[in-house]
Amino acid sequence: MSRQSKGLAALTLGAIGVVYGDIGTSPLYTVKEIFSETTGIALTQANIIGAISAIFWALMFVVSLKYVLLVLRADNKGEGGIMALLALASSAVSQHRTKTILFGLGVFGAALFYGDSILTPAISVLSAVEGLSLITPKLTPYILPLSIAILIGLFAFQKKGTAHVGKLFGPIIVIWFITLGSIGVWHILQNPVILQALNPLHAVRFFTDRGAGVFLAVGAVVLAITGAEALYADMGHFGRPAIRIAWSCLVLPGLALNYLGQGALLLANPGAITNPFYLSFPSELLIPAVILSTLATIIASQAVISGAYSITRQAIQLGFLPRMHTLHTSAKESGQIYIPAINWALLVAVILTVMAFKNSSAIAAAYGIAVTGTMLITSILTFFVVRNIWKYPLWIALSVTGVFVTLDLLLLVSCSVKFFKGGWFPVALAIALVIVMWTWRKGRELLLNKIHEDDPKMDQFIKNLVSSQIPRIERTAVYLNANTDTVPQALLHNIKHNQVLHKTNLIITVVFSETPTVPREQCCNINSLGEGFWQVKLRYGFMQTPDIPQTLSQSVIPDFSFEPFNTSYFVSRETIVTGHGGKMAKWRHDLFSLMSRNSGSVVDFFNIPSNSVIELGSRVNI
């Protein structure tokens, strides 16, 4: 086997372990929810075959056609995920209003993903541990506390990173999918009539026979495709070929066979509907099945938690969230990060969710809206990529994406039927997060405008230095400045209070691009301003970790050699003073002020050595 083939095999194994954990655990609860009391669907042969047919063709149409064949092509320089898709879709849009709408959709989709990151661990772990009640009813009281204990352990482990257990993820999930397929084949052989479900006409009849209850049926079938968004979100980690191979060769066959097997079981024994997944196992294999299921759900949860870290970093660098303390858990993989604030906020939210809903069936009502809402936004953004980036004619772009938009709308409306039974939860959470994101973005815009409205122009300032008698010292000063045309506040404060200038002054502006990465040769742009001043513009992608000292050491500045131990970094820290009559409501001013006070340090964010920093503060009334 060639080195390239070995690399693809390793990536495929990793993709199986991380990308498909979420959708791979859907058989734990999907069939049970379709025939639950809330849907009112009778356990007849026609309905069982129709339901399994609906699941199979949902996997084929939504996952295989939409995500594997279409959406995976819409990569942003190899990166996926809704924020990467948003940046790509908006990059070719010139109209300000359209761009604003796209950003609104993207931010709402990202907010829904946080809901998914809360609901996935809750429903997955609960549904796995609920198998204990089948071993013996005496264990039923322990399901809730054991689930919470597993979740606490999972989130506590996050600070160690996924690098140490990454090699275990793939093999465990491979065993999981092989087990799913094997147990499915066993039941199919006993009742092969279930193979009629492969005919899509049975799915069509299943839905048309529901009448007004079709939305309840569709809302339950949606659970089979939860986790499909992870195929796109994690593309940057594993690549398109690995994700496609894993889906086609193992994941889809394992899922399809297991759903067919559960259908065969129900045809033979309708009473197994209490838990068709676990009851499909022989009694002597029930305990190993519970253990394997629990491991699989932990891995599934790991995937969306890691995704929450990644989407948070993207949102920070695109200007929608304040800086947060971020730890890198791998020296080799920049994508493996840990954000403590997000981790513990998710843990609290997950535990509260488990305690409030108490069982996986109750959470299922909330789960669908978060998933289908994100899917719909992905389809809409994909249209702009197909039309504006790939340059396909309008009728082709509408034909390709219009079908998926229509389907996603149907799925979302169907899940919304359960809005008052828990579906409100991810919507309320998403609205709250959107308010937070837009408040931060608007607040930063107002703050920067206020700071720089009276600042002198940089070119005039340097002209005045020619006749200035300000003494200079033999060191290098680095000033961070968001506006390239004006004098940094920290520089003005330094002159005012210390009455001194450095011999060399680097005015640095950091810009985050709407692409995942920026090549090293394009990262730094340097312009001499005269009188020992240099304008340095550093560009990073939204998936890159900014490191100002490292970038400066790798840059070529004429007649200047960067010496880290002879450099001082001057940074400004603003104290927000809120008042009345501003451009935001008073409560939004207060919210922005709170976020600003608790945002992460600019020193840590740009990886600046703390012993070389001089911080100068100011009060700003916005």
C-alpha cells in the first residue's frame, strides 16, 4: 500500500470515528419515536414497511445526495461548516442588504448548532443508558444519575483534548457499525419481507396515508438523519474523499441494514416497539450492547462538542463573539482546541436539559428543530455558492438547491408541530445567541468609531514628528491598531504620559479573512511611513490561530531585524461607559459592556509574551 493510500485509510478511519458518531447512534431511538404515542401511527405491516422505507430514502436523499454529493463540494479552501459556507456564499455578493441577510441566516444557523451541541449529548447518552431498564427494571432509577455522571466525565475530559483518544474512536465506531449491520442482517434473514421497504413507493404511501398527521410522521423520521451536518462541518479535518468513502462503504450499509432489521423484528414481534434497538439483540448480548452503545454515544457527543469549539473560534475571528481563552490540545493539529468557557457552559446546559426532559423521547421533540433549521440554512447558502461561485445558470442553481430547500422546509415545519412540547428550546436558545452575537458585532463597530473619531491622522502625525523634540530610545515598539489611517490610542497615551518615542515603531493592524487560511507569503504587508514608523497589516484566515510575534519573526522588513527580547507591545484596554441616547438600546449597551469586561485578553489571543506588554487603559462612552 502506498503512503498516499495509507494516509487516506487513516483519514477514513478517523472520519468514521468522529464524523459519523452522531448519525450512527440514531438507530437507538428513531424507530421507537416513529411509533410512539405522540404520532399515533399503528403497528401494521404496511406502516412498518413504509416507515423503514421512509428512513432509508431519507438517508439516500438528504445525506447521500444533498451532503455527500452536493454540499461537500462547497468547500471554503478545504474547510466546511456553516460559518465557512457563510463566508464563501457572502464573498461573491455585492449588495449590502443581501449580504446582511446572509450573515443573519448564517449566524442563526451557527446558533442552532449550539443547540445541537447541547441536545446531542443529552439524547444520545440518555438513550444508551436507558437500555439498563431492559436488563432489570431495578436499574431504572439509576438511569438519570448515571447519565449525568457520564456527561460530567465527558466534559471534564475535554481539557485533555481528543489527540490521546482519537486513535480509539475509529475502531470503536467501526465495531459499532459492523454490529449494527450484523444484527440487522440476522433479523432480515428471519423476515425478508422487510426488503420491500427498499421500494420508495412504500415511503410515499406511508406519508400520504397519514393525512393531517403527516407532519408528526416526518418529524419522527428526521431523527434518522440527525448528524448529517457533521459530514460538512468536519470536512476540513478529514477531507472530502475520506468522508465519502466512509459513508459509502461502511456507514450507510450499517445504518440501512440495522433499520431494516428493526423493521423485520417489529413485523415478527410488534411488542418490541418499547425499545426495538435493544430488543433486537439476544438477551445474552444485551449487556455488551448497552456498553457498546454508551461508548458510541460518548463518541457522538465528542464530535459535536469539538464542533462547538471550532464554530466559536470562527465566530470570534469573524467578529461575532468576544475573545475567549483558547487552549491548543495538539502540537500537530491546529484544529484541536479547547475553550473552557464554552465547555463548562455546554455542560451546565446539557445537565439542565437532561434534568428537565428526563428521557430521550421528550428530548427528541426539541432535537428535530435544531437539526432541520441548520439544514435549511445550509441549503439556502449553498444556492448562492452554486449561482455566484460556481457560476451555474439561475435555472440550474434553483433546480439543484430548490428541491432541498423545499424538503428542508417540510422537515422543519414537521418538527415545529412539537414546538410547545420542547421544540421551543433550541429556537429560544438560538434567538438568545443571535442577540448576543449581533450585539457584540454592533457594539464593537460603535466602540471603534467612537475611539477613532477624534484621533489624528497617521500621515499628519508623522509629518509633525520632523520638528518634534521628543526623545527616542533604542528599542522597538509594537502598537495594535484596528484603523490603518489613525494614530493608535496607546501611542498617544505613551507620548502623553512617558513623553518618549521608540526608535522603531510598528503599527500593526490584524485582519481576519473570509477564507479559512491565508498563505504565509500573503500574511504580512509592510509599508514604510517614515520617521521610524512602519505600517504592518497582518492577515489570518478564520481557522488560523493568530501569532503576532511568530509572524513578525518570519517577515522581511527592510533595514530592520525583529528582536523579540528588544520589543515592547503597547495595547489599549477600553472600559465601556454606557449611557442613554446611543445607537443601541440601553439593555444592549449593558450587555455589550458586560461581554467586553469579560472578554479574553488580547495578549493571549494574539500570543504576545506577557512580560513584553505595556497595557494602557481608557474610558469610552458609547
